[in-house]
Amino acid sequence: MPPAWHSLHAALAYQPPVTDMIAGFKYYGHAVNGRVLTDLLGQHLGARTGHHMLPELLVPVPLHRQRLRQRGFNQSLMIARWLSRQLAIPVWADLVLRHKATSQQTGLSAAARRRNLRGAFRINPGAHLPQEARVAIIDDVVTTGSTVAAMARTLRRAGAGDIQVWALARTIL
């Protein structure tokens, strides 16, 4: 089955020392790590995409309110805001909501990740996504693609057109 998105851009391979930098950012709040990696992603995107291919909106992967309370910040939202300033693309932070508290994906198989995310995302009831809108889903790491696939399906049902995935790093399969 083809992915629910049109293209995936990741600046780096998810391997040391990138894994350590992302862990420091995501779990310990080392924002400088995230900022450096986001700058690399912005450079990567500038080299790979023309302005005619840029999305109209950046949509960060949301955290459930319980996880947000535990962590204190959403790393995907921070990445999206930094990219927004770098590329002059607006962020729609609450377009997609994570209304189901899911287990952490780390350590789960691909099948378990898909089951874990079933029904996790929905469009904010007060939001109206323009039909055929070009969006980029923003995440820190893409491993199996389960999270971004679930989000992309949610956005597609809401009428999104071109859906790109932008991540700091991707697991090499």
C-alpha cells in the first residue's frame, strides 16, 4: 500500500550522533540540539525543493495533553516554528489534535505502532482546512512512518491535497 503522503524529506539518518542530539532535545529539553538540527533540515529543504513546491502550512505532530504535561513542550511544534521563521510558511499548531493517549512508539514493532495509533488523531472541530491545501507534517524522527501515515490519512480526509513529511532524521531501513 503506498504511503498517505506525497514526499518525505529528512535531513539526516537516525544514527549516532544524531540519535543522541535528538534524545537530548526531546527528553532533556536541550533546545540548542533541536535548533541546530532544524537549521540543517531547513538547508536540506532549500536544496531539495523549489519555492513552487513548498507547502502552504506546517502542521506539527501533536502530543496528547498528558504527554505534553509530562514533557513540558512539543518538540515537533518547536521544529515547525523554527522552520516557519526560516522558510516564511505559517504553522497551524492545533489543526490536528491527538485525542487518544497512546503508548510511546519507541521499542514497538511496525504493526504494534500502527495499532497504537489507530484513531489517535482528529481534525480540530473548529478548524476548516482549505480544500487541496498543500501541507507539511513536521516531526523529529520518522522510523516506520506509522505516526506520519496516521496524520496524513487524517489530513487527507479533511481535504488536504499535497502532503509532505518533513523530519529531522529518518531511520535507514
